[in-house]
Amino acid sequence: MKLEGQVRIPSGCAIAAVISREGNKMTGESIINGMKPMHERSNGLGGGFAGYGIYPEYKEFYALHIFYNDNNCRSECEKFLKESFEIVKAEIIPTRKIPAITDEPLIWRYFVAPLRSVLASMQLDEKEYVARTVMRINIEFKGSYVFSSGKNMGAFKAVGFPEDVGIFYKLDEYEGYSWTSHGRYPTNTPGWWGGAHPFTLLDYSIVHNGEISSYDANRRFIEMFGYKCTLQTDTEVITYIADYLLRRQGLTLEETASVIAAPFWSTISKKDDAEKEKLTYLRTIYSSMLVTGPFSIVLGFNGGLMALNDRLKLRSMVAAEKDDKVFIASEEAAIRTMEPDAENIYAPAGGEPVIVRVKEGKY
């Protein structure tokens, strides 16, 4: 008989999130503790967090978090950054040395603003320019990987269990109004620092439990629009799909959910005429962005988050509330650890988005 830990866990990986509707700040300690009851869902090959509202003193600047293999890679990449951005601060991201986290790369962050002259010459808005810059670094600068690039937010990830990753990055010393987290159990892709979750682009971040059977079709389609999947993990493509649909196509969160986890045609046929027309349009126009396979995801963004199951609900996900906070996790135990008195606990239906927004002006 095989014992626990000696078998492949196809439903492995853990996700969790907490957000304050009032924009109240929380340290990263709660979300770190929330990952502990789900320890067995990970295998130590990846853990990570995204925090929103954590850089208020630099909230007007893009925070680039970058892994470097060595100082030669850093020098080459920094030269490129200086040609593209005003760099208002550059520093090593503070970490704690702990036995559980080893072989770390150089981990730097830069608070930057695109040079106006460059934007004018390229006729791009700053978000598109930053997104293109991230793609260029990850494609062309070997040994350099931008793993976070939003304003007033940041991703922190590593090879390790998530509770150790949180301690390593000193997330108990950060304060944010929203946190997402992930514990990885890679089944088809390598465990390495760049392949840990969250995957981000600008302020969008994705943590994901599951496998994407449509990855190849999704990747081929999204790469026609300038994106490039370089981080050797299927989840990366969901981040670019979200950016394309929300930022470039201007879809709402609800519409984006209806593309990624599109309703079955039999379900659409039962809707009223207006809803039927809209859902038929989304399924037809964006058919190559339907994500198939088992998944539960949390999409973080400035001012909110969205949690979403695949339409068959093949991965677990529960939600709960307490006062102004909303909690999402793979297991109720994680929520109870963050908030023992959590209320209104329920499991969202397959394809049903859970969308939480911070009150306007509170973040």
C-alpha cells in the first residue's frame, strides 16, 4: 500500500485569497497561515503570493520584480531598463535566509516610469509599453525573468512550500488590502523559480489549481497578439488571456469569465434572447480562449479579485465572508485558519465567477 506523500496527487495545488472591501490593510501573515492546513496539496516545488496596495509610497510607478541568474545578466538587463524607463529606485528585494529555501537567484525590484519620449516615438500607451517590455526581457535577455510588473502591487514566489516562501520574503512586514497565494504540485511542468505562481502581467495576477488541456490551442492563439509564453508552465497563458480580454478588448470581468469558462451551448440555449445573443457572440468570437480541463483560479487586479472554477467544477473552491473581508480557498480549513468565525461559506458553481471589488476611493 502506498502511503501519503508517495503517490501523485492529480488534484494537488492550493490556492487562497483574502480581500477587504473597505480597503483595510492586512499584513501577509494571515494568508501565510492560511496556506498551512493545505500543506499536503504542495510538494515543495513552488509557492508564491501577490499583494495589492503594498507600495503606497511608489503607487504611481510600475514595480518590476526580476529574477537574475547572475550579475552579468543583471548588468545587461539594467542597461536596457535605463534606456526605456526613469528608474526612481532599484534595490535587492529583502529576504530572510532560511534552510527551507535554497539556490535562490538574484532578486531585484525597480520602481519605474516609462520615458515619455519613448512612448511618443512608439505611439503606445504606458501599459502596452510596459507589457511589451516584460515580454522582450523574458524572451531576449537570457537569465533575466520579470515576474511582477504592476503598480502598487507585487508578486513574490520561489521553489519551496508557500508558508516558507512567505517567511523568506518577509511578507509579514508588508501591508495590503488584498492577498492571493499558491502552493504548487507540478505534474507536467518543471518546478523552478520562474514557474511558481502567481503569474502576472501589469497588475493582473493568476493563481491556479488544475491542468489546462487546451494549453496548446490557447497559447498558439494568444501568441498571435504579441504575447509569448516563456515560463514553462501552462498557467502563464491564463494571465495573458485575462490581459488581452480585459485591457485590450475592454471586456468586463463577467464577460471574461464567460469566455474562459464558457457555458455549454445547451445552457446558452435556455437563456433569454439578450443573454443568449451576448453569450453566443462571446463563445463564437473568442472560442480559442476557452480554457478546458480542471481548474480553479483567482485573478487579482488593482481594486479587486475574481475567483472562477471550470464549468464542470473539477477542482474544489470555497468562498466565505466576515465583516468587510471575503475569503477564497481550495479548502474551508484554510479560510477557518485565516478567520475562525467566517460566515456564509459556500462552494461556487462551475463557471460561476466570484467577483469582489474594493469600494471606490479605498485603494
